[in-house]
Amino acid sequence: MATAISANKAELIAIANAVASEKMIDKGIVIEAMEDAIQRAARARYGAENDIRAKLDPNSGDLRLWRVVEVVEQVDDYYKQIDLKGAEKLQKGAAIGDFIVDPLPPIEFGRIAAQAAKQVIFQKVRDAERDRQFDEFKDRQGEIITGVVKRVEFGHIVVDLGRAEGVIRRDQQIPREVVRVNDRIRSLILNVRRENRGPQIFLSRAHPDFMKKLFAQEVPEIYDGIIEIKAAARDPGSRAKIGVISHDSSIDPVGACVGMKGSRVQAVVQEMQGEKIDIIPWSPDTATFVVNALQPANVSRVVIDEEEDRIEVVVPDDQLSLAIGRRGQNVRLASQLTAKAIDILTEADASEKRQKEFVANSEMFQNELDVDETLAQLLVAEGFGALEEVAYVELDELAAIEGFDEDLAQELQSRAQEALDRREQAARDERRGLGVEDALAEMPYLTEAMLVTLGKAGIKTLDDLADLATDELVEKKRAEPRRRGDDAPRPAPKGGILAEYGLSDEQGNEIIMAARAHWFTDEDEPVAAEAADAEGDEA
């Protein structure tokens, strides 16, 4: 590149064209880099204080070099200013305040100047090449790309993508896959980031979207949008599940993805190093989809807990190991596929759980409603599980229970409401004992029981509550599915302080905004006080 500075006109343009073609960048960027290098070299020759410009004609290779000076009455800076008399010699009709051009003769580049110019051009070209790479790949996230393995560094695979390099980090590789230098490899463009050392292109072979894109390449109906992959989950290198749905009732989505004699799915399996793939019909009904997702195990029934965002699945005793899968793989993938926490229970487990809940609720009704065991058990058998359900259910519904009449129903509702009042008073006393101020009780949706929970978490004033974010207050707890025989300790599920009460994000936001209202009131009070003082002074 040093020869580019001292070469003749034709050679300058030829070199600019060659560099632009090789690096696949605009020729104008190379010309601009050369001009910048020449300007720097000229400043080194004539003085860095001068405002020197260079212009290289991209067609002819002609080079013009000049100094820009300002016309002034009295010269203070001889490098950037000129008096009117001197300006007249350079440009007739020059006036005070004008900027005029002082042509400079071409300069000869020595070895040091040429080397400096070379570095400037290299840097400009490198920056332009990086920008070109980023612009080319930034909009291709989610695409599958084929490259050649260039090297393996610290377990990370560097892939030559032709005009750029990508990296498959260790956690995005298929476990136990053997990769050698010069192997062709397909991967998903996971992310493209602009960094100081240039654009970083992160690739993946372990992401579920890699499998989705492979199916789109192998199954024309997916590519055309007739069949849609609604959900996917992977245990890379071992097993995967996809949920598919057909928008054409005449096409079987599972059969289309499998292909004739399994040809389509086998092509995907081979690319993913023998990973077994379960293709499952997707259903908008959560219970149906969970049953499908747990295949090949048979499911007896599904109980959905909307508040906890969990699903309890009951299976026959002989299906337990199949439903859980090796090392919990089947239920884990089903949980990822449905985006729900799944608990697997056998018929015996479910029966035992129901019995415990029956006994606990019966004892609660006996104690709180002061009724005998038979009446308490009858309420539980009819589906009542909480005092609120008894207190606020329609009277006719309670009276319709066999053996009940309207008087008994009214008495039970009255006792349930009294029991709730006792609970509320006990919670109020506990809340005050914790030091939670009464102002919090005026916030919307907050019960005394919630205020006790807040007090135990150290939230005792309006300011304490106002400082919380919505997710800190009401975000639901999420935990990994628990399976029978899985007694290993797990971290406590994370969630907001009031997660157990089932408040929505909208309600949580309304609570926090109500707690913050006094901030704005406090700001207005000094203004009102100042206005009142001003009126008093005028009087």
C-alpha cells in the first residue's frame, strides 16, 4: 500500500479499484482513505497547524493539494489567516471574512510518511469492511447459513462464512458432535453484535429455531405456511419435540413432517446428529396439548392451576417412568413445549393428595364454621374448599345441596362471614404489630393478609411500597416441575412479594401508582403555601 502514495496517477486508481473489489466496499471509501492519508502526510510536511485539504480525482487520478486560510484585517495565526493584501494575490476580489484557497505543490513521500499513510488507509478500509459485514448480517438473524470450519479455539468453533467469520460457542453446539477443520457446517445466525474488534456473528446448532428452520427446508408445506410449527423444545443431541398445526384440514401436519417412509424427518435427524424428534399435533386447548406433549406416555387426566400457572398430570402407575422419561427428559421437554410447569403424579399419588386435601378442608370447616364432621365433609364433597366460597356463593346454590335447606344455608353463610371477619381482625392486629402503617390499608386490592405479607417483607410505609416495581410486587412464582421420587433440594421459586395472592400486573401497577400519589401531592403543597403567603403579603 505504500506504493499507492508514490505511484503514478493510473496506478493510484488501479490500486483503489483493486482494494474496493477485494474488500467488497465502495471505491469512494478507498479514495477518501487515500485523501485522508495524503492530508496527514502534508500536515507533517508543512506543519500540523495548517488546514490542509487533498482531492484525488477518482477517474483521472489527478491530485490537488491546498491550504484553507481566512481573510482578516490583522493576522494572529499565520497558519490559518491571511491579510487582505496577501489574499488579493491569491484571489482577486477577496474580502474580510472570506475563506480562500492557497494551492500547495505536490509533496514527495519519504519512507516514514509513506508508512504512516499506509496505516491510515488500512484502518479506514478495515473500518469500512466491518461496517459492510455488520450491515450484511444484521438483518439475517434467524436464517440458516452454511460455512466452513476454520479453527477450533477453547471449545468454540470459528466458521468461515465467506465474507465474514462466525462463532459457535460451546453452549450452542450439539454435545459430542465431532467437528474438524475444513468441514462444511450449517448453523443458525443467532445474534449479530457490533463490537470494537468488529462485528461478532454468533451461530447456533443447539437452538430450537435451528430445528424449525431445518424442517422449513425439508417440508414444503411449512415453507409455504400451510403447516406451522407452533412450539419447539430440544435437548440438543438427544431428543426434541415440536408441536405442529395444519391450516388446511386436508393435510395431516404430522404425516407431512414425517414424509414418505420418514424421509423428511430423517434428513433433519441426520443434520442434528441423530437427535430423536417427537412430532406432536398442536392444540389451542392446553390440556389436550399437554397430553400430546407427554407422548408416548398415556395420561389419565389433567388438572390446570391457572393461578399458579402449573399443570398436574395424573398417569397410570405403569406409565410413570415413561411419562417422566430418562433423567426427567420427557416431562422437561413437554414443560418447555407447553411453557407450563408440569407435575407428574400416579393414580395412587393423586388419590393420596385428594384425601389429604379433603381431610384438611373438612377440619377447616369444622373449626371455622363450628359444624360437625359430616356436614363439613358434605361441603367439601360438593366442591367447597374455602370460606370465601361458602360466604359469597349464591344462597340457592348452597341450599340446593342434598339435606340442606334455606335456613341452614343462611346460617352457614353467616358463620362463614363471621369467620372471615375474625381472620381479617387477626390479620389487622398482626399487621399493626409489624408496624405497617394504616395508610397502606387504603390502597386498592390490598387485604389485611396481604399487608401482613408486606410487613414481613419490610414494606411498612407508602414510600416503601411506592419504591417497588410491579414485578417485585406481584410477579408469579415459577419453579421447575416436581416429579415423584425427586427429593433433591431446589432453589425456592422466585416471584413478587404478593405472588401467592394471584394479583394481575395491572392491579399491581394500580397499587404502586396509588402509593406514589402522595409524592405529587407533597410537591404541590409548598407551591400552594407560597401562593397563600403571597396573597397575605398583598393584603
